[in-house]
Amino acid sequence: MNLMIVIVFTLNSISMTIGELQGYRIEKYSSSSRLEFDNNLIPMLREDEKASLRLMGDVSSYVAVALTEHTSSCNFLISNSESEVIKGGEGIAFTEITVPKSLKCEARIYFCMSDGKIWHHQGNENHLSFITYRKIIPDWIVAFVFPVFIFMSGLCSGMTVGLLSLDVTELEILNKAGTRRQQNYAHKILPIRKRTNFLLVTLSLGNVIFDTAFTLLTDSYLQSWYTIVIVTSVLLVFTDILPAAIFTRYALVTGANLIWFPYTLMYISFPISYPLGKFLDWLLGQDMTTYTKAQLKEVLEITDVPKQERDIIAGALEMHTKKVEEVMTRIEDIYMISSKAYLDYPTIAGIMGSGYSRIPVYEGERSNILAILFTKDLALLDPEDRIPVKALLKLSKIENLYIEVGTTLDSAFNTFKEDPLKRHLAFIYDPLEETNDGSKCILGLVTLEDIIEELVQFEIVDEFDIIIDNRSKRKREKSMWVSNFMSVFGRPTENKADFINSQIRIATFQFLASTVDKFHPDIISMKVLKRILKRDVIFRYDPRNKSESQDIFDQDANDDSFVMILEGRIEISIGKEKIKCESGPFFYFGLSNLDTEIDLNTHSDYKITPLGEVHYLRIPRDLYFAALRATEFEKTGQIPDLQHEPYPDLFYDDDDLEIFAKPSVSA
């Protein structure tokens, strides 16, 4: 587009300046550098260089040509710029000029031509002028800078290849276990090698700068295709091949002896290379060892590390390749119980005989897992009570942990480790399949113990395990795992403790807080409920004690208490017809007695008679109302008047006594 504009402009000028110089062309230029043009396509000639010009136009009457910096007058000719005009034919002449010097770095030069008497200015158009410029760098400096740039570029390239070929782990080993010379070399290189990306950016930046400077300097002296050939050849041989061959062969020696060079470049290029290095650290992470896990396993094989230790290390290295389905217990091999089962003697004996501490509970299909039943929770139960499994599951708030099929063992291990509930058992499911009711399709289960066994490369078996190999399903000898208590567990115990143990109190606390609305944490705080259960609210009926009343609730007596059976069996007689039924643990009565609007003069319409030894909870109405006030005090933070409270111990723990011991200050 610019060329078209110049041509049109030139034609217009020719039409306006007939009989004068219409244009010129540079036939020969003595400079070693290529001819350049500015943005307006005006030739740029270096001072003191010679140029042969072809003059075009009506120049037959002119005998000489001179140069001037003036745009319209020939009164200020440049000294020693006059040259002879040689006729060359119709409308053509030739001359040879020496590019003049100027006081400025760049100057616009115009033509003046003489007919032997008067000098005539040929115009100030672009095509009738040229620009002279001065060499900024002398040739002797350029001759020195060329090899310097090549050497520095090769040094940057070689240091990049050499230093980065030295692994940090290898340097640390040499620093501690190498020869004295190797320790000295590694000690020098290690600090800078640990800053991998900072070092890489610094040396790469230096390499690019020196290569670019060499290319531009060469291009200013040579024609384009000469520049391509020479620059490519020089950079390939002297800045890539030779440095790479030398520095990789003697990386430790050259890196240690020339360590000053990258340090110098780091200080110079710090504002650019340090932020870029930090960005790469954030983007790519820390520098990793050059050993792959497979290579590291082979390295261990040629060392004198004991086999058991090698197996543990190998197990850790294979964690990222093994999948959970390789170590899981398949769904058909899992011991589980139905949610419709009752915790009677056969069921509990089967659970104990399985040897597992966690039992999955399913509903309908075996792949539909509801929850996990913990074997330790059965220690609180009496098989005679035949408690439904579902009732026990309602007390558990722990949800199942699920892991997708195809998950690697290291990811599964992290799932267990980061689990806030610290669950050690997870179900493996296929996300692409679902059961008939839309729940997850369970393929099996895996435990933290299974993963640790793969890590340490041997089976972990305790005194209760029946299956000692999860893959081969190999069982232990029966005589080794059958406990003597199983025969005792098969029948009811004859001797029982005189007092309720702490586990029963904990179960009572959980049941009241989660099941009975009157004791919900929003109504009775959990702290206050614990204080209630610390009081003498749990009673024991002994049938051998004839002096005790035979009834827990009597139709003929006004009872304002809340009663819940903890252990044993009771008989309930309802109404005048005395309809009878039996019940057991965690069955409660008198919940309406805890209402504020209940008429205490009315009698209960049922009678509760113990069938043998019974432990039960009795909370009087006034104790419950005191608990309501204690909960309100806990929410508001106000200090109550304990002198008028019948149960002051509901308002504080033993650690809080000093708060109430402080005297009140009256206004």
C-alpha cells in the first residue's frame, strides 16, 4: 500500500517539475550493511560511505551536483559534497557521491544541481532526498562485541543444560557422601540448583538477550539471506551444540567453577526473572526428583536395605497404581445383617462369631446398606430384650462413607485420613449403576486396615480375626479364634451388678436427647440433662426384697414422675379390664406428667409391675421443671437465686462452684 502511494506521489511530482530532476536510484552502495529505508521509504545512507546514483529527468543541462540540508535554497551547500554529473543518455545521468557528515545523528539531505553558472535546488519531496546517519558503535567495538555475545550466549545455554541436568537429590547425596572434591562442588551448586525456576528464567533470559543482540548486530551489516545463514550456523555450533556437549559431560566441574556467572545474571535480571520464577513455582509446583517410582524401586533392589523394609517402601510406591477394588471385600463375602432382625441370642452370637467390629446393616437387597452396627454397642444390650436392629440404628448419627470404584489406594487413604468423623470403613460403589430404589450400587467395602496391609505388604491379624487373607479368604484354625465366652453368651447371666454402669447412663442420655421430645436439646440442654442423670434418678427393683412395692406405676396412686425402663421386663395392666402386655428397655411412661397444664389429681389408667429384676429411670415433675429453669439460665447467662431452688446442683458443675461463691453486690 505504501509503495502505491509513493508511485502516485512521484507521478504527480513529475507532472509538476518537468525539466528538472524527477528522481534517482542508488546503483551501488559501498557500505557492508544492507540499504535501509525509513517509514516514508526514504533511503538511509551511513555517513562517509560512497554511493553511485542514477539521476532521472531533464538533467542534460547540468554538469555538477551538490548536497544541502536546506529544504529550498542552495546557498548553504555542504562542503566537499560537489560531484561531477556524467551524461548517460536521454533523461539519464550518473554521479558518485560521498555521504556527508552532519552535526545531528540523522539529517535529511537534498540535491542541488549546477549548469555551470547557477545552483538550482531540485525540491524537498521524499523521492528527491535521502537521510544520512552516523554509526553509533565503532567498527572495532563491533568486532570485539561479536565474539563476546557468542561466548555469553553459549555460556547461558551450557549452564542451563549443565546445572539443570544435576538432580537436587543427587547433589544432596554428593554433598553428604561424595568425595571431598565432589562435596565441595555440590556445596557450591546446591543452593542455586534448589531455585530451579529462578535459575531457568535467568539463564533463558540471558540466552535470548545475547542471541537477539548478535542477530540484530549481524543484520545491520549483512544482507538478509547472509544474516540467516551466518547467524543460524554460528548459534547452532557455538551456542547450542558445543556448550551442551561440554557442560553435560562435565556438569559438576563446570557448574561449580562458573557458579559466579548465574549469580551475576540473577542480580542483574532480578526484577524480571524472580517474579517469573515465582510464577512458575506456583504454576508447576516444587522441583521433583528425576527418579520415577519404578526407577526408585529398581534402585532399592540393588541396595543393601533389608527385604522387609524394601517391601514396605515398594508398597508405598505402588499405592498410586492399585485400585480399591483390588483389595476390597466383595459384597457377596461381607457378613451383614438385615434391618428387620432382632438382637437376640442367635443374632448376637453370630455377630460375635464373625470376628468383625463393624457389621453392615442392609434393607431389602444386600447392596442397599443402611448403616454400620458397631459390635461394641452390643455390650450394653440384653439378648432377652430382643431389641430391633432398626431401633439401635436410630441412636447412631454416623453416616456411611462411600468411595467410587477405580479410586487409587493413596486417594482412599487420604479420604480416611481427612474424614472429620474418622471412619475406618468405606463402601465401594459404581457411580454408573443404581439399585432398583435409586440408591448407590455397592460393590464391596474397604477398611483402613486393608490399605495399611497393602502398604506394609503383610496381613494384620488380631486375636479376633477369622479370615486372615482378604483375597484368598483363608481362615484361621478354629481352635485359635473361638473364645471361651461364646458358651457363656449363649445363655442369660445369673449374677448382675447392683448398680447401673456408666455405659447404661450414656445410652440413656443419648436416647432421651434424640428420641424423647421433652428432653430435646432445645428444651433441656445437654449439660443439664447430664446433671439430671448424675442425680439419684436410677432405681433398681429386686424381687427378693419383699419390703419393696410391687408396682412402679399404680392406678390408685397419684404419680407425677416420668419413668423409663432401662433393664429387665415389665408387665403393663391397662384400664379396668386389666388388659396386659409386656415391655422392656427404653419403654417410657408418664410423659404427660411433664406438661405444665396436666391435672395431677387424675389417676393413671395403667399399672406397671416388674417381672423380675428391673432397673428404671424416674424423673419427678419438680426436678424436670427445675431443669427447664436451669436451661433458661444457661441460655440467658443470668445468675439465679439458688437459695430458693430445690435442685441447685442442676445450675452448675463442680468446676463452677467458685462463680456462685462470690458475694452479690447490691446497688
